[in-house]
Amino acid sequence: MTASSYSKIRLVLASASPARLATLRAAGIEPDVIVSGVDETVDTGATDTAGHALVLARRKAEAVAADLGRAGESRSDGQAGLVATPTVVLGCDSVLEFDGETLGKPRTAAEARRRWLRMRGRSGVLHTGHCVISPESGRIAQGTASTTVWFADVTDEEIEAYVATGEPLAVAGAFTVDGLGGAFVERVEGDHHNVVGVSLPLLRRLLRELDVAWPELWNRSH
């Protein structure tokens, strides 16, 4: 039986992250992607890094769920629109906690360089907020996964070369484990997928809170 034989629920990913999309695809899920447009640089009012990530994840999921609801209500032909198929919306946001600071995506190459000069040979905690919403029922499940990341003691030359690729500017904490930066991460303690951008075990648990079984999302053949 193929993965597509199981699918009963549509997953909508409220994120433009190619890493999150690739992780879900590898897990047998081909989501619809609708970018939320939420500004990740705004002050969330959260008192800690994990809380900050969770607030942004919820805002992303709520924005897309609201859009889906409006799409369903505005059809003039009497059909229900995107929410006709049972749907869940997933919003995620990742930030790095380092030296008591909350670090999202660096805005400039200079900032990315400064971060790596501080982070090399040390560790930080990558927090990813997850929020799942059912547009039909309005039910919400949310949580944060946290993974400790140990960075390699990279050289100045390696930092310059990495920053020059542009990759660190596009990702939280200025590093990846699934791209060019993978060699600069010595080890992780916790869920590896969480560092990529979405914790599959946490997502499964959140879906169960909405009475959605993980196999109901499988729609991609391997």
C-alpha cells in the first residue's frame, strides 16, 4: 500500500522554509504551502526564547487558518473552498537561545560573522515553536521543542567562507545541520529534526490532541 492510500487529512504548512518542506516530504507528507506573511522581527512580548518562538508559530498558523476560512466563506458557487477537505494548519518558528539572547535570522553578513565568532566551540539551544490549528473546529494544539546544539571550533577562514555563501543569513541562529553548515555542528542533544525546523515527534503528539492520527497525513509515495 502506498502512502497516498492513507491520506484523509490535508496539512497546510504556513512557512516558506524549504527545510521544513523537505522534512515533511521525507516523512511521507506532501503539504500545501501557504506563506503566512507574519513579521518575524516584531516584539512578541514573550519573556523567554521558547515563548517567543511559540508566539510567532501561533501567529503564523492563525493567519493562514483565517485566510482559509475566508476562502471557504467567499465562494459564490456554494462550494466550501479549501476547507472542504479536512485540514490542519501548521505554523512553526525557530530561534536560537545563546548567552541569554534570542537570535533569529541575522540581518546582515556582518551580524552572521559576529555570531559565529561568539558561537564557535560553544553550545546554544534551538527552540522551535509549533502550532496546529483546525480551521473547521477552531481547535488549537501547540508546543515547543528544544534541542541543544554544540558548534565546532571553526576557523576565521571557515566563518568567512560560510558567511560568503549567504546561507547563514536565511536561517535562525545563522546555521544549518542539513546544508552547508552541517560540518560546523559537532553534535546535538535532542530531536535532530527540530534543528532542521520541525519536530516530527512533537507534531505527531499535537495532532493527536486534535484527534488526527499521523498516518492520516501520509499522501506521498516513496
